[in-house]
Amino acid sequence: MKAFVMREIGSVGFMEKPIPRPGPGDAIVRTTKALICTSDSHTVAGGIGPRENLTLGHEAVGVVHEVGSDVKVFQPGDRVLVGAITPDWGDPAAQNGFPSQSGMALGGFKFANSKDGVFAEYFHVNEADANMAKIPDDISDDLAVYCADMLSTGFMGAEKGNIPIGGTVAVLALGPVGMMAAAGARLRGAGLVIGVESVPQRQDLARTYGVDEIVDFSREDVVERIMELTHGEGVDTAIEALGMDATFQTAIKITKPGGTVSNIGYFGEGEFVRIPRVAWGVGMADQTIATGLCPGGRVRMERLLRVLQAKRLDPTGMTTHEFEFDDMEQAFEVLDKKLDDVIKPLISF
Amino acid sequence: MKAFVMREIGSVGFMEKPIPRPGPGDAIVRTTKALICTSDSHTVAGGIGPRENLTLGHEAVGVVHEVGSDVKVFQPGDRVLVGAITPDWGDPAAQNGFPSQSGMALGGFKFANSKDGVFAEYFHVNEADANMAKIPDDISDDLAVYCADMLSTGFMGAEKGNIPIGGTVAVLALGPVGMMAAAGARLRGAGLVIGVESVPQRQDLARTYGVDEIVDFSREDVVERIMELTHGEGVDTAIEALGMDATFQTAIKITKPGGTVSNIGYFGEGEFVRIPRVAWGVGMADQTIATGLCPGGRVRMERLLRVLQAKRLDPTGMTTHEFEFDDMEQAFEVLDKKLDDVIKPLISF
Amino acid sequence: MKAFVMREIGSVGFMEKPIPRPGPGDAIVRTTKALICTSDSHTVAGGIGPRENLTLGHEAVGVVHEVGSDVKVFQPGDRVLVGAITPDWGDPAAQNGFPSQSGMALGGFKFANSKDGVFAEYFHVNEADANMAKIPDDISDDLAVYCADMLSTGFMGAEKGNIPIGGTVAVLALGPVGMMAAAGARLRGAGLVIGVESVPQRQDLARTYGVDEIVDFSREDVVERIMELTHGEGVDTAIEALGMDATFQTAIKITKPGGTVSNIGYFGEGEFVRIPRVAWGVGMADQTIATGLCPGGRVRMERLLRVLQAKRLDPTGMTTHEFEFDDMEQAFEVLDKKLDDVIKPLISF
Amino acid sequence: MKAFVMREIGSVGFMEKPIPRPGPGDAIVRTTKALICTSDSHTVAGGIGPRENLTLGHEAVGVVHEVGSDVKVFQPGDRVLVGAITPDWGDPAAQNGFPSQSGMALGGFKFANSKDGVFAEYFHVNEADANMAKIPDDISDDLAVYCADMLSTGFMGAEKGNIPIGGTVAVLALGPVGMMAAAGARLRGAGLVIGVESVPQRQDLARTYGVDEIVDFSREDVVERIMELTHGEGVDTAIEALGMDATFQTAIKITKPGGTVSNIGYFGEGEFVRIPRVAWGVGMADQTIATGLCPGGRVRMERLLRVLQAKRLDPTGMTTHEFEFDDMEQAFEVLDKKLDDVIKPLISF
């Protein structure tokens, strides 16, 4: 089968690989749709270290091709959504309530990391009964594929942010995950969702996902403006959706005593992420910093699909580009170089 | 001043009372709008015991008339919303996280219970800085008055129900508080909100507040139908919004293992409320039964006002009737006897 | 091998069975020590319905005899503790945070319920890597075996009871699980642990596990006495450790507004368990009723073993009787008929 | 009356001040015992900015001298404990669940900060009914005074650390607050409490408060040793009880994915507190950083007194020195300069 791989750091391309075979609890899925993620770019740039001929991609849906002998819930032909994170559910970290950390820190992140990813004609799913969900007939593949990572990660930012109904929330950076964090804040009942972003197209799209107020960091002082919007109080919850030291510092500064900074950004650079000491209340302001990795699992995926089915949200507005799998190199370049105001490129197989 | 009182059990009417005077931390509010609540009827029927010439009513907004010497946040002329529940914030129960229970069980419920209520030209507010909120200019009195009890109680049902994003929720009985519980479930991100109700007008209105599916108990078996709608799983959260033994039993039966029954109904009759033993998993199904009393306080009211200001919800669709304060007897009768498909009667002062 | 079985309702005895074989993820354990539980008696009496030649018992430790091909953590010869509850960790209920409910309500309870139990020379463990724990060298089998159910269930009662440091707790009935609930309350920092019990030997032993005050229901009014001990406030947490309607009602009555009734009793009789309406604050006193089933799993077992290893507690004081496996019939009768002030009979294999 | 004050930054001494008078809800307490805190030294050194003739001290007990007209719970002659933090309970932050932040970040910290402290013959208590607790007859002043700050802050570190029964905890720095954090970890049921400390006397005393293992940072690598003690997993909870950038970094490094870093240290220096990026799981390891300020209030103080009354703990082992109030300058110097292996100096009035 055809697979789109990271040959080595800095180099991508197609190669031929054998169709994978399932272990007793596993499934093989024939890919139908996939999304490219900025973290695919990070991986190729060396963000998780060297890899050789590793199939890229972690956001995909497809049709079950083959199942192992112990798989009970799924059978060949089922349309399925697979979480970007596929935990080992019996692992101690999962028993402790943190399945995304199963095996090791971030250990649930297997696709395009510890095993081949989903940018191939077929891909392998561990613990299939626990890590896949059937896609309802009224949900298209183009829609469902957003659950794998975008909704799951974005919503997690809101969930871990401990937002009260009517609470105030700021989302720092309105990339696709930030937009879904804003949508998640709305889903949790936030009364004011502030988005920090300078790109006009992203500002506009984010408004459709529930951002009430935009703060453009290229034109105004973010801390000052957010304090003004919250009558000097600061927000209940700041969601860091970029993964930059400066943004993280802003998140601390705009969060009220007793509030939560919820991080969904991947911090890719530097030895340290810095907490501004005084704004942090010298470590005594009852502020909480929460972090996490995209939740996976059948239950999570079913709940996200239910959100789509109930039409609470339409993430396909983020699909700015569509490509055939054969044009994957071009698709990858578009996202990698942020061409044409790209948000998410959708790949058809 | 004119006050609408419960003369004794079973008897209501107007009487003249002196305008109340504030203690150092208190305020006197000139009433502008109020809502009648079915619990006013319960009170008159003797639900909380005998009372003599007690002013009725606990849902009101108005204009500050006078403040005590220690009041810092408000001044005469401010348009204010006052929570139906006005806790003593320094009380042990409040320190313990349960202000509505300050002083004694349900002790935060003072209006028309332990002191005169709001159906008068003026009413008294204890700990004014903590128990009132300024109404923003863009929120009308007719709208704001719904925060005092309806939104606060209904939303609490959702909040205590521990609803996950995309979760399944059933609301049992779609009176005004049940409708707001459904709205609250939507605000928390529920993926499926099922309402149980037989009155067509209420069914229709509830759909506008976020009920996805209606189960009509007069036409179908509620447990069977909800199990069908949830593919045999039961709901994550059942909100009991009626306060009846039979409804409570249904709530237990339709809630999945690990789920929550969240009660916002006032149970007014019988020695016991009964848990069906086997459906309850013989006491071992990780099911939780949560209860509570309408949260009050400035912070709560400000958050609810923010929900209205952000146009997440318009509760005025529940205003089926409007009366002048002079016609209070007629208004009271309409709600007491459930005439003309009444939901909430709004009173203008 | 020799197995001690329930032949049918009301009848027990030995029979010969083949040594079980493991599936890929399973293990076979050679039993060394086991405890008999009152729920074994309930099962024989028909509490979970008819069974035929079902091996009894769910509390055991032993030595790994054989492992399946996918087992990574354990190997033959390892001394192991096995939780009484052995969940399917990938199941939706487990993903939702309630592994004991995997498969169905109470579905993690497999031993002597949906498969053969541990009163045999060998027994089978599903998902062995997730459901067993190695016993440290300095912990004897006689000690470790108490973790399987007694510590796990009793401590859960305290954990779900939401006990604050210095809080007040009442444990209703001081059988072995109640004693461990009291010990759990102490482990969570309770400032006052009240035990309700009439049997002198149990009263005495319970004091060694952390009960500060005994209330003897045969001599005094429990509600009155507990109100006196708590200066009229009621307790923060009442742990129901018996599973009787009357005891449950007492639990509601002695719990303060905002407090928690935490149930660990198995309710075996009656159509209903009854909540006293007025004492329950008519459903509005912010009281919570929590329930659960003994947590299982490697992480849980390792933590319980650590409690023993650190000598925080010595549950072997509950071992009132010791028997060889050959004398199992006699042992079973002693517990079944509550002879000789029995608390827990320990069986050696 | 005589008061021990900070004249200006760097200078302390006695001065005469009038006995304070209570407002309607306040009380005046005649001081009997007080403890000096290292934060008194920080204040004198300029840690919270310049102050002029500010009475120092925030840990004290005494006898009620006078109460305001609205005080209901206390009367002159009552022996009372006063929390170091005396919140405004009606304030928005308190309503939001964070009374220590009432008024502003850290706003509940009034003594020797925004008003005169307790190192005087008499001191003033705001909202007396809410901020004081009666001392039971069987608790001496010498004992009770430890609740005001030491127990409340230390235990908070454990409470916010989300410690499971049998969990693993490391406390970084075993000063008096760190020792009480260790004691708090034991009270929450920790199965392994590791203390990091180099001073032999503190190591020894900490063992009596529940530290199971000592790691001496002057002799061994802390991260390496704690990883060894936790079999490579890291701890469930790290409590930072020093307030230093390097210690905070260690806390992040030794905490497992899904674990909690709970801060009770006052960070007095530097623009930033630094999170080591990779050890923090690049912001995605489900690790939480919790912070807080000593909880105050009557309910808190009553619970802490109950812990002492039940003899769960005896903090007087930390009283290394005793002085009369007349010798306050000498006492202050002993703590300020850390003479004679001082831990806590107790002052008698």
C-alpha cells in the first residue's frame, strides 16, 4: 500500500509498505479521510526526535478492513472514527485516570510517533474495541474526522479550565485547536469568550465558533485589553492554545485569583516555560495551571460525534483546502508553509 | 406601602406595611418587576408551616431606594437584581461551600419564609453588597428577573449533574425550572437533552430551550423510551425537576451506572422518597444523587446576567401572562390554579 | 483440582474441576490464602440468583502458575494480590471512570458471579497485567489478602464521602468493611470518627482501627446521640456499611446540609430503599448520596499494599479464625451462622 | 498598649499604641500566645513593600476582650483562635470559593499587611463570628496557636495535592510549614511521604510528623533518589514548601504524568519561576500546578482544633524556643538569623 512518510528529519515522501495485520484485539482501517495537523510539521522538523520512514498523520476516519479475533464491537465494513490518541486502557496511568499518559508521559500518542500513522491507504488500531467509534449514518467522514484531535483537544482545554456557567474565558491563539477551545468554552456555558488573534480570516471564523470579543495582539496590549473587558478582574479561565513562553506568561497575567490557566499548546522550544512571579500571586493566588493531551477512546469519540449529530457545531468551516492523497506532498507543503491562509487541509483517499 | 401577603394558610391579599429600613449592611429596593413561582402557592397552602401576614414572593428586580452605612458597592438609583436566596456569607455552612444552607438547612431562603418577600412596593435585602448585582443597561428588568430563581435553580440542576460534553441528559418535567435545567444542560454541552412532559405548549417551548427529544409520559413508557433513545445505556444525568416520588424513581431507573441523578424538585409530600433498590444497583452502581437549593449571591447573579447579555438564552418566552401589581390577586390565582396554560406571570410595579 | 462450590441455592461443597487455562492476556494463580466474605453467604442464599457448581470466593492471594502470551508484567512464581473486582479496562464504563461497572452494572464483579471464584487450588485472572499486583517481600499473604476487598471497599466509603481534614464521620455498622471504612476515614484525616455498633468485640476492635466514639444502637437513640456528639450539626459524612433501609434512613438524618452519605452496603432486600423526606431537606439541602463498588486494578492494589507496607494499619486483627482449605465447609458455616464472634475466617491452601 | 512593630524596612521595635476598638461585627482579642513566622522576617526585609510602624505577627490566640454590637457567637472572656487569614466572606472571591483572595489577590492576608498584626497586647479581628473559633478546654493555647497558619497552610498543601490513599508524596523543604504539609499528607492517607531536607534536626523532627524517607539534597541528587524511591514513576504529589525557583523545578521533575505539584511556598525573588519544559511533558502530561494561600475562617479553625483534640498530631514539637513578649526583639532576632536551630519561637503575653 501507499504511505506518506517522514523519511528522516526534514524530508517527506511516498513509499510502498505492506498492509498491516491486526493482533487479536486490533483492527486495520482503510483510510477514507484525513486531516493534516501542524504537529505533523513539528514531527518532520525533528520535534520528537529522529524517525526513519515513519508514516505520518494521526487524524483520520475510514472503514474497517480487518479485525483481530478478540474484537467484539466492530466488524469489517463499519465506518469508524479513530482517536488521535489510542491509549492502553489497562495501563497504570489509565487506571489512574490519565489514559493519554499510558505507558509513559504522552504514551497514548502512538500514531506517527511510536508506530506508523494514518497517512496511508490502511492503518493499524490497537485495542480497537476501546479506541474506535462507529460513525452514525448522518455524519459524513469530512465532519467526523474533526473529532479525532481538533474537537477532543480543544474541548479538553475548556473542560480542564473549570469554566462556570456565565464565566469569562480567554483563548490565546485561534488556530484550529484554539477555535475548538473557544467552541468548547461555549459548550461549557461561558458568558464571555475572548479570542486573541491577529489574522483577520481566523478572527472571522472564530466568531462563528463562539468567540464574543477579539483582541488583536498586533494592535493592542493584550493584558490591558482583557483587563478592560473583564472590568479589571481578569478571566476565570485562560486557555493557552499556542505553546509559546510569551503567550503562557500572558495567560497567567490575565487570569484572576482562583482562576485556571488551561494549557493545550505544545511547547516545542526552550529549556523553560516561565511563570511571571508577581502576576502569579507569588505562588499563593489560588491559581491553577492545568495541562493535558488530547483524550482518546470510544466513549470520548462517541460523545464528540453526538455533539456533531446534534448540530451544536460545524467544524468543517475550518476545511480551507481539499486534496487527493496522491497530492499529499503539495498538501503538506501548504500547511507546513502556512500558504493561502490555510487552516486545515482535508485529504481524500 | 402596599404588600401582597399570605394572611394565614390558604388566604392571600393586600395589606399596608411600613417601608422597611436597612441595617448597616443592608439595602431597601423599590420593586419594578417580579415573577410568581409555584412555590409561592406551596407556601400559601401551608407547605412551610403557618405564617401570618407574611409578604410573598422571592423573584424580583428593582431600583435601590436606600442603603445602610456599610454598603459600598451600591447606591440609591442603581438598577439591581436580587437572588431569591440571600445567604449569610460568613456562616459556617457558607464557609463550607454551601451558602444556601447558611444558618440552617435551606436557611438562605429568607424571602417569604423567614422574612417578608418581594411582592411589595419595597423590600429589604440582607448583606446587600454580597446579595445583589447591578443590571447592565442592555438588559431589561423583564429579562433580568428570570435570574433570581429560574436560571439559578435550573442551571444548578445541570451543574450538579456532572454533565460531560456530548453527554446524555433527561429532564423530568418541563415546568419553568425544568426548562431552565434543559437550557443549563445545553450550556454545559450536553449532546442529547431529553425532556419528559405531556403538555403540548410546554413541549414546544422547551424545544426552543434546547430539548432535543420529548418523551410524553401520558403516551409512552418513560423508562423504556429513554433506554431506547440511549441505545440501552441510560443517561449520564437525570434532572428531577418536579419533586415527586414516582418521578424520582424514574430518574434512578434511567440513569446509567456511574451517572448522576440531580434533584431540583421540592418534595412536598409523603414521609419518604423511595429509591428503587435493584435499579439503583443495590447501592453499588457508582450512581450519585445530588441535591441543592437555588444558588444566590452577587457573583452568581453577575454570571447569569452575563449569559443573558451574551444572548445565549431568552427566558422571556416563559412569560405567558403580565399583570400590574394592583391585579396581584388575579395573577396569583392564574398560577395557583394553572389557568390559561400559564408558565410564568410577570408583575409590574 | 479441588474447588469449593455453590452447587445450587442453599448448598455448598467440594468438587473436582480442571485447572483453568489462560487466554492471551490472562493468568492462572495458585491460591495460597483466601478470606470468606458475608457476600459469599448472600450468594449461596440466592442473592444474585441461581448458580450451578460455581466456585465461590473473591478475596485471595497466591503465586502465579501460568500466564498468557500477552502478559508482560508477571511471570510464574510471582506472589500476587488480585482485586476482588477485575474490570475490563477498555470497556466504556471504565473509560468513563467507573471500571467496577464495566460490561454492565456491577460488571467488574466476576469472581463467584459471572465466572468461577477463588476458593480453589487455582483460579483464573482476566487482564492479568491490569488486575494483579506483586506482593512486596515484607508483606505476608495473611496481610495482603485484606486488600482484595476489605480495604478497597472500606476505604472507598471514606474516599467517596468527601471527608475534609478534621471533619466528622459516622460509620453505620462495624463489620469488617465498616471497620475498614473507619480506618479509611482516619486515613483521610477525619477529626472525629463515630462508629455505630452493638457487639462489644466489634466495638473494641473498631477502636483500634480509629473509631473515636461508639454509639450502641441497642442502648441509645442513634440520631440523638450523634447530634449530641456533633453539637447539633450532624456529621460531614455518614458511611452506610450495612445495606439496610433503616440504617440508610439514619445516615440521611445524621448528615449535615452539604454533607455526604456514602454507601458501601449491599442492599439485599425490599423493593425500595427509603429516603426520609424532611430530614433530606425536601431534596434541597445540598446533601449528596454517593455509591460504589469495590475498586479493583493494579494501581489500586499497589496503593493499598503501600498502606500496609508503611504500617499505617494492620487489618489482621480481624482474622478471628483460621482454617485449612480442607476444612472449608466448617469455615463457611462459621461465617454463615456468625458463630464464635467471627469477623473474618482466613483460609490456607 | 505595647506593640511590636516594623518601624520601616529593616527596623523593628516596641511602641505604644491605643487598644483598638471593634466595629459592629468585629472583636478585640487580648493576646495570650503567638508564634513568629519567617514571613514576618520577609515583611521586615521589605518583601511586601514599605510599611511604617506596622504591628507585626499573624499567628496568635487569646481571650476576647470586647465585641461589636453584631457579634453573636463570641463574648468577652472566650478563649479564641484566630486564623492568620481573615477573609471578607461576602466578597466576590469568597463567593467564588477562594476567600483568601477576598478583596484582591492575597487580600485575606490582613494582619501585619493591610492592618496591624497580632504582636501586641490586643489585636482587632474583622468579621469575628466568621474568623475566630473557640478553643476547647482540653487544648492549651501553646497548642492551638499552631492552627492559625502552620497547620492550615501545611495541610492545604496536602489537600490541594489531590493525594490518593496510598499515594506517594514528596515535600520539598522541611521547615515548619513543610513539616505540617508532611503531616497533612499522612492525614490524607499517603502511603509514602518523602521529605527533602539537609538539616539533621529538621530531618529527625519531620520523621515524627510522618516523613517516611528523607532525601538530603546536600548529599544526593534529589530527582534521581526520588525516582529510585518511586521505582521510576515519580510521585503522585510534590509539595513545594520553600518558594525557590530551583525547588519548584525539582517538584515538576519528580511528579508523574497526571500528578500534582502543590505549592505552599512564598516566591519572594526573581521575575520568573521557571517550569522545565521537557520534564513538564511539553505542557501535555496531565500534570497540574496548584497554588493557594492559608485558609482561614471559623470552620477551618474548628476542624484543625478537632485534629489536635483527637490527638492526631502534636505540633508543639516545633516549639524550639519560648520568650516573654518583653523579649520580643531577641525572639525576632533568633528566627530572623536562624540561630540555635530554631524552628518556631513561641511568645507569651
